Amino acid sequence: MQLVDLNHVIEHGMTTYPGLPGPEVGDHLSFDASHDVYTAGTEFTIGRLSMVGNTGTYLDTPYHRFRDGWDVSALRLEQCVDLPAVVVDGDGAIGADAFAGLDVAGAAVLLRTGWDQHWRSERYGDPEHPFLDEDGARHLVEAGAVLVGIDSVNIDDTRGRERPAHTTLLGADVVVVEHLTGLDALPASGARFTAVPIRVAGLGTLPVRAFARLHQ
């Protein structure tokens, strides 16, 4: 078995999405300050992290889009752990035809666009990024996908103000994972995908540790 990490690393001050603040990573209690708390030779650090939910590689639940939607604390493990992965290559607007002939029922559909190569550059947030169009999202819902992920800056077309992919997927309880990376290491089928956030009530989106399990 081989495990493949599909995460971007969260770093202090980094930009995930244009216009959103970067995370603040620091100490609540530093090693040096802990010397006043513990006996000589014993030291600890307690870290502090302040960030918006949409940081790094993250998972969207319905509450991200809908006021009455369920949040990350209600996410069932069956929706995000050890799912069969169907990896689909695409660029530009990814429509229903990209999924023709694919069995995605119960699967994590991972859209591999290669856009992650622009991570941490101004190009990454370019509105011309690849995305899933409304017909493609509707097809995946009707075909029974459980999770849809993408290695682009947004699963929606951000040139306008509508968000049909988010609306269609989250409206059908299909969770979304954005800002994946390393999908080039996965086969078109046969891998198992996991992306789990911590349980926090009242948040619609949180970073995940996303990875794939490959059988050799």
C-alpha cells in the first residue's frame, strides 16, 4: 500500500484565495516562556493558529452555501473517508461530457487540471482558472457522486457572481474539496480518497488532510 499526500501546506501569511486573509501561525506559549511554568530541563510549546475556514486544502459542506445547511460538525465519515476515487482530467470549463461512461456512484470525483502548479503565485488566482460547469455538476449529482474535488482555485467559474457548481453540489449534500495538489500521482481509478476536517460547530468550511491510498 502507498499513501499519497494531496495537501498544500498551511504557512503563516500565505494566500489561498485572493482577497482572503492569510493564516496567522504563532505561539500561545513559547519554549522560552514555558521555562517559567515547568521545572528546569522541561519545556513545551503551545501553538496558536488564526485563519479563515477557506485556507489551504479545504472541504465545503452545505452550510458554506446555504443558511439552513449542515456544517462540518455534521459531516459523516462515510462522505469523506476511504472513498473510491475517480480521477478525471480537464481544463477550462469541465462539463458533463467529461464524465461520459464513468461510474461515479458513491465515489470521490477528483478533477485533475494541473492548476496546482501555480500555487503561491499570482497566476493561481487568475479568473481564467479551470472549473466545473453547471451541467457537469448536475451530472455528478444525478450519477451519485459523494464528493467532488479539484486542484484549482475554485470549483466554480469566478468570472461572474453566480456559483452554480457549489449551489448544485452542496444543495444535493455532495461535499466539495478545493485546492488539492499532487493528483498527477493517482491513476484514473483504483485509488481510495480521504479528506477529513476537525469537527467544529458553526463552520461550513475547514481545512482537511487529504490523501489517497494506492494498492501496489
